Amino acid sequence: MSFQAYIDNIKTKTGKSPEDFKKLAEEKGFLEKGALVKTVKATEITNWLKEEFGLGHGHAMAIFATFKGKTE
């Protein structure tokens, strides 16, 4: 599955775009001014995405990748 397919599936499942998730992550303290907080581990973010949005591990990692700047 391509990266874009992951993002498209996430949007279909949750109704949220990567930008929406970035805003939510800032509210949770995972991002600051759009950048990952250095002390935050990927597991913290993926666990949050799995628990709150029902994402699988691969989909949660795709959102995490967008936090690190991946766009394709």
C-alpha cells in the first residue's frame, strides 16, 4: 500500500486529514509549533492514535510520519 493510500484510508475512516491530526497532537503536547517535541516517543503517538481513533499500527505510523515531515 502506498503512503497516499494510507492517508486516504485514514481520512475515510476518521474524517480527519494529517493537518487535523497535527492540530490535535499540538493540543495533546506531542507537537510544538508544528514540530515533534523531542521527549515524545513514537509509541506515545501511535498508542494515542490507536486508542482514540481506532487506527492500526501501520496507519498510526503513517500519521506519525507526517509529523516528521513525510508528504509522499
